[in-house]
Amino acid sequence: MKNIILFALFLLCSISLKAQYQEGIIIFNNNTSKAGFIKTRANDSVKFKENDEDQTVVYDHKHIIGFDIDGLKYRYVRTNRTDPPSLYLEIESGKIVLYGLYMQGGTSSIGFGPGTNLQPVYVDQEPYTIYFMVINDRFVRIGTKLKKRHLKMLKDCPELVSKLEDGKMKKKRIPEAIEFYNDNCGD
């Protein structure tokens, strides 16, 4: 009986380990690529192996441009001059490249600080995406909607700015706005 339980635990552990890797394509800095199994790590590096039996190789921005999983493109992007590049989901490419970070949401508490007798308040948060764009070789945080300062950056596309200011296009529809810009402006 003990052997059966140990075998079952071993089987469950091996299944859960395989589930952490996803099939995908890794893209190296020289623009060559390899298909295999990919797992992201907390420090923005990537574990990769071509087959289940292969040894895992760890890559980071020094070795790869990014990777593709399930039709989604993850790329290393330099956000400033001093920090190393980080992984972002590439949503739209063109003269403006749009990136996103998916935030899970969930429940969080808001405390009122030490010395108060008030209980923390729990707030339910819906999942959301924080958007970033690279325009004129500058990494710009957009957030969850386009603001006036972003419209100033898009001023070479008066039709888009007009649509956003008149409400014909919602400022929260960032991917739609950047796609419109890349298709119709920015020559």
C-alpha cells in the first residue's frame, strides 16, 4: 500500500511539473528560433527545453529577444537606460509598439495605519491590463486609458486625436487606438 501511495505521489508531482511548461518558440538575439517547452521565472528569465527529457537551459535578455506561446508574443523591452529589459506582452507593432501587463485583480485590503482602531477594508479588484507604448524610441506608461499627455504624443494623427476627444473612440480602447494610428498615420 505504501508503495502505491508513493508511486501515486511521484506521478502527481511529475504531471504537475510538466504542466508548468508551455509549448512555444524561443527567439534568440540573432533572430534564429527553436520550438520547445518554456517556463517563465520571477526574475524575467526563461527556462527552456526542446523535449520533456532534455536538460533545462535558462535564458534572459542577454540571449533571447523573447518567445511566443499560444499566438502571444512576449518580448524583452528596455524601459529606461539603467535597468535591464523586462518581459512584456506585445499587443500591436508598427511605428508605435504597444505592450501590456495583465494584472490578476483579486481581493486586497486597505489598512488605516498604526494606532487606529479601524479594521482593514477588503476591496475586490477585477483583472485589468496596464498598457505601455514605445514611440520615437521612448518607453511610455499609458496605464488603463489614454490621457491628454498621450494625445499630445499622437498629434501627428489628427484624425485619431479628434475621434478620441469627440468620444467616437473610447480612451480605454487603447489597442484599437494604436492599431488605428499604425494603419493610418505615422508615416
